[in-house]
Amino acid sequence: MGKSLASNKKYSWILWGIITFLFFGNLINFSGKNIIGLSADLIMNDLGLNSNQWGLVGSAYYWLFPITGIIGAALSDRFGTKKILSIIILAWGIIQFGALAINGFSALILYRVLLGIFQGPFGPVAMSHINKWFPAEKRGVASSIFTLGATAGGLVLAPVIIGLTTFGWKVAFAVFGGISVIWVLLFIFTTKESPSSIEQKAATKNAVVNSIQKKSGKEVVKEIFSPTSIFTLFLAFSTFIFVVWTAIWMPNYLTKVAGLTSSQMGVSVSIVGISSAAIIFLVSMVSDKVLAKTQNWGLSRVMVIGVSAVIGSLLLATVVFIQNPVWNVIAFGLAYGLTGANFAIGPQIMMKLVPERSGLMASILMSFQNVGGMIAPVATGMLIGLSKDNIIQGYNNSILVISGAILLCSILFLLFVKPDLKKQA
């Protein structure tokens, strides 16, 4: 592909700056998002919510999330990823200040829906931004660093978030609203839209453009409905169900089933976050190194990620059969990391199918996976509700369903995803 920013030491600091901004953007995104799960008992008691209502609160965030994800990413292909990132993060920052006015179930639902509308495009637009700046053999690690922001925000910073909630869960939301606004201002004034903005036209943008043969609308649709696309989407869908379960229900599981105190739960969630972050980074790094050595996407992307997801799904199931708090934390961390590596690599597979519409392709994957976000909280709430007095059985049933879904989708992913084929069936 020719000399690029990634291979030019003079400009390597710019790439680190880009990925650092996106890492912290994702950290802010998931920190604010996961206040809900970490404050579950506080909010439910404060607003008088039952398990079924709490399931709706969890899923409301995703009601319009998939739709706005596709719309926002499509707009970013046309108007630029930096512009769209700035707009959506500023919008969700303002909305988070509105949490101070929440006074009941309906207001909480409205807040979650509005937040989901503007956070929906963030993931695919950020992935498209990475795709614009980094060459293929470095995007796995770059994407994993971005993905680690979600892990850090949702899990590693759990004790910090819990500490903020001592001032009130509404205040915690507002604090992250203010941080979001600061992020936008720094991002606007210190970064560029693309490599071509910093005197690398010949070395980067033209090399990428010249390597892409643009597809017609009919060909784009064919790629979207190809086996490679479909089974990549289903793996993302199944693994994201686990992510949402972790954010919404795992804190309650650790206190009500594993018997941990609130402070122990916060530390345990952080351990899950740190261990899973390390695993996601290592798996992505292995995937990148195999790609750089072999140029084989089937081996480097499909095999590495598919096998990792299979192992992760089996480890998750062990929580049901080995009900020990220490093992619970270990298994959750391993399972989250091994299945979560898919979030760094899956978008790369989708964007490879139609490189010139990278934002659209990433948004289709992330929007589809987020449908799982609508289903998981409500389904878990129903399973727990149906268990009545046997709350442990309700949680165990939800874990087995998630584990089984990931295992099935991982096997199908390994069998049918063929990103190296020039034409998809």
C-alpha cells in the first residue's frame, strides 16, 4: 500500500493521538452508560422499580440505537468522521446533564432512549475513523485499544463510578456529561479529519483510494447479505448480549448470587475489566501479527477470533456449575476477553467487504449487535421474574442461554465466514 503514517516515525505520534482520543471517547461512553448497572439497587429503590421495569430501562437505550447507528455512520461517510463524532458526543454530553431532572420511571426511560439515539453512531463512526488512519495490518491492535476504552469505562472504573454515586446517581450522570463536552472541545481543536489533512496525500490517501475498486449499489447489497457478512453479524450479536448482561445484570449477580458486598463487587468488576482488556489486546495483537505474516484473513481474523469465542463461551458456562465467587470473577474476565476480541476484529471483516463504505459496513454490524442490547435486559428480567423465589436459577438460566448462543454463532462463524474470497456467495 506504500509508505503510510503508520510506517513514518515522524507522524507516529499523530496516530497515537488519534487512538488515544478514541480510547477516552469510548471510556466516557461506557462509563456513563454503565452507571445504570452499577447503580441498579440505588435507582430501583429510589424510583420503586421491579425486575421487569428494570429490564425495560436496560433495553430502552437500544430501541433506536441500531437505526441511528446506521444513519450516523452513513452521514460520516459523506460529511466526515470527525464532524459526526464531535456532534454526537456533544449531544450526549448535554443529554447527560438532563439526568438531574429524572423523577420517575417514564423520565428514566426517556433519558435512556435519547442517550441511545446519540451514542448509537459512536462505535461505527469511530471504527471508520480508525480505518481511515491505519493500514489493515495495524487495525486490529488499534481497534482493540479503542475497544479497551469500553472495558475500562464499563468495568475497570467501576469503583470510581460507585464512588461518584455516593453524591447521587443523577450527579454521576451529569459529571460524565461535563467530561463529554470537554472531550469534544479538545478533539475539535487538536485533531484533523484524515491523513490527507497533514501533507500525506501521496503516501496515504491516494494509496488507499487507488487500491479500492468501488462497488455498485447492487454489489454492496450482495456483500451485506453474503455468508461472510451474515455470520459475522450473528457472532457480534451473540457476544454483545453478554456485554449488555455484564453491564446491566452482572453487578446484581455478584451481590445477590455470589454474595459480595457493594465494595467487593466494585473491585471484582474492575478485575473482570482489567483481565478482559489484557486478553482482548493480546488476541487482537496475535490476529494482526498473523495477518502481517500470512496476508490470510481466514487464518488471522476468522480462525483466531472464532476459536477465542468458542473457548470464551465454554468458560462462561462454567459459572453455573462452579458457583464460587473467586471462580465467577475469573471466568467472567476470561469469557469477556475471549469473546470481546470480536468487537475489535469483526468490524474489520465487514469493512473489508466494501472498503469505500467503511462507515456504513461498521454501522450495520454494530447496529445488528445492538439489537441484542434490546433483547438481553428484558429477557434476563423475565427469566429472573419467572424463577420467583429461586433467583439463582433465574441468573443461571440467563448465563446458559448466552453461552449457548455464543457457542453456536462461533461455530457458524468458523464454518461460513470467508473474507479472502473475492466474490461472496
